[in-house]
Amino acid sequence: MKLTRPGHWSHARPWQTNAALILIGSGLLLLTRQLVSEFDHFTMGFSGVSGWSAILYAFAVIIILTQPVDRYTFGIILAFAVAFRLVTLFPPPHLSSDIYRYAWDGVVQHAGISPYRYVPGDPALSFLREPNQELFDNINRRDYAHTIYPPVAQLFFYVITFINPTMTFMKTAMVLFEGLTLYALIKFLRELGIRREQSLLYAWCPLLVWEIGSSGHLDSIAMAFIALALLSRYRKQPILTGLFLGLAIMTKMYPLVLLPALFRRGEYKMPATVAAVIALGYGCYSSVGIRVFGFLGSYVQEEGMDSGARYFLLELAQHTPGLHQLSTVPYLVFAALIFAALVAWCWRTCCRPQPVRTDSAQIRRFGLPADAGFLVPAFALALALMLLFSPHYPWYVAWLVPFLTLVPDLTVFAYVCGLFYMCTTALAVGAGPQQYLLNKILYSGVLTAFLLDVLLRRWPIHRPYFRLVQEHRQ
């Protein structure tokens, strides 16, 4: 059957693709401007802005994954991506105040003091308050929480505030790291034989525009190093892979879960480099002793990770008759078994010195070359961590977006966009019955997306169309 016959419903010319993207991009740009307006004047509410943003983003993703493009398409994608972030760059952060702690930690280091030594409200730092009053006034947990951010994050706080200790510049630095992530993804896509326009999944993601462009979250730096680590792993550069993965771990701890998927059996330069980066990072701040881990222990308690209140799947099980008294220990054992199974999968596939079989399931499904077989297990480890951890904040799942860009998946798309939207509704309180209801809706949507994905991939009528999609992605 000829898949390029005229008149097929799924067909368009490149100029039509570009026109559609311009319309959708313009809509997203107006919604981004509306987000900033909502900071001061309620019009449609954050949930209204996020809901319509997610819908338009979904349309853009469908178009870029299924329709032809030309030499102008990437320019359109890049221009709108920059415009979205420029709109959010200059207004002060409104949805999160974490960025003020970033800048404060940098200022403290410039005074020759370890950021792990004192809480911001300690009298020993009172001489820093007046020249940095705006920072101090907006720091959350300033009277009882030592900084929680690892050493590489602190290094970047030092460098950024050395250049310019303002909120706008801190946000600018985070957006520039987004540019580094996008660059690495584009390089990776081209080496995978996939057209670079698929980078729209990252560049236009509204969650990133809100949480990086507007709030300036540190996850931007971690994502850049994760993307570089994935690219280095594909290029079989173990030292660079370990370096970038170690830097990502020392920026935000969660990339540690990727280690089994990026390891190649018999190649120990990568894990040795990761260990060296971690040791060197903590060694640079070791003068404070155990306090180098900052607020981490207290954060585990505050977020209900030790009591089990944080974990939605545990709470769901506790609502089952006969399991009301289920404790955290069995759940953690269950989570450990899940990760053990995923690590075993990594060991059988992506850890081999030779490439995985070219007819493996993930290669057939995603159209990946054999040497990129590690991407799917790495993606699975990252997703499993988030689903089992059930974060209450949308920026925690931002690191899934680079994986989603390389390996588009309906289930993860539903999870990322669903959490982004639900966290802007009245249910997003962080704990209690409302948060439980939010997670019930979210996880139900994710399960539905998973079942729909299985159905669409297995239903014979859709097979010719999916072959057409794969052709368009090349």
C-alpha cells in the first residue's frame, strides 16, 4: 500500500505543518503571557491557563510526530521556544520561592562561609541581610532549614551570583542550561536518525516554561547533564558519561537511578568517574562535617517519606479492605523489588559490551538503533522512581521530558501533562484527602493512557498509520 497517496487524512504538506505550528505557538505564547498576568489579576486561573496550554501542546506534539516538515519548521519551533521563556524571564517568580535560596547560598559563599553551616535566619549571617533584603525576605524555611542542595548545585550558585546576584540573571542562567539540554537532544536525535524537529516535545513543553522559565528551578542544570550523559553513553564515551552523570547527581540526587542503565558490563571507567565526582564534590564542602547533607534528613520527614504519607500507591493499598494497617516497610520492599527487576533488565540488555539485538521489542517499537537500546531501560527507571515516589510538585518530573523527547510515549506524556495540570487545581494541597483524590485522578489517567497505548499499538487497523508515523519521524 502506498502511504503517500494524496487525500489521506493523516497527510499534509510542510507549509501546512508550519502554518499549524505558528497558530498553536501563538496560542501558547498568549497563554504564557496570561500566566504572568494571573500573578496579579485573576482572569481564568492557573488551572485554566495550564489546561489550555497542555491541550495546545498535545496538538503540537501530534503534528510534529506525524506530519512532514521543511527547512523552516525548526526555526519556527526555536523562535517560539525562546519567546515563551522571554515572557516569563523578567517578572519575579510567583509559583515557587526556591530560587531565592539558590541566590542566597551563592551570596553566603561569596562571604567565605559554607552554605551548609547556618540557616539563613541565623544571627551569624545577619550582616548579609540588609544588602540582600529581597532574597532574605523570600526564602522559605529560612529559620530552621539548612540548604538541601548538593555541592555541584552550590558551585553553580556561586558562579551565577558572582556574575550577577539578581533573580533575573539566576533565571537567565537556568534558561541557558535549557538551551544546553536542547542542543544535546538535537545532536542525539540526529545521531539516532530522527529529525531534529522532534525536539519540540522539549522546547514547547509548558511544564518547563512554567517551572524553569518562570520559577527558575535548579532541575534545568540536572537535565542538561542528564542529556549530555545519555549522548555520551550512545557515543561509547565512558569517562564523559560518568562525568556528566556525576554532575547531574551532585545537582539533584535523583539521576543516581540511571546508573544501572548507563553502565556497560566490563567497563568500569564510568562508575569510577561518577564516584570520583561525588567524592570530590562532598570533599570540597567537608569542613562542616555531616551538615554537608543539609536539610535532606529533615526533608524526608517533612515530606512524609519515612511515615509513608508521601506514597500514593501505599495510601491506595491502605484504602483496600484488610490492608488498612499496612506499614511503610512492605511498600519499600515492594519498591526495592521493582527496581531490582529493572536493574536485572538493564543487566541483560544495555549493560552488554555488544549492542542489543536489532529485533528487540523496544527497538521495533521506538525505531531506535541497536546502540541506543539503553534509552528505554533508563526511561523506565526514571519513570518508576517518579510513580513510586509520587511527587507533589510538577518540577520534580521535569527530567522525564528529555527522555520523552527521545522516546515519545503516550503514558509518560499523560503523566507529565496530567501532573502539570493537576498541580494548578484546588486539589493540589500537598497532603490529605484532596491530595489523595488528585493522585487517584492522575494515576487513573496514566493507566488509561497506558491501556490506550497498548490498544493502538496492537490493533491491526492502525499498523499502516504507525508505519507512516515512523517514516515521518526520520
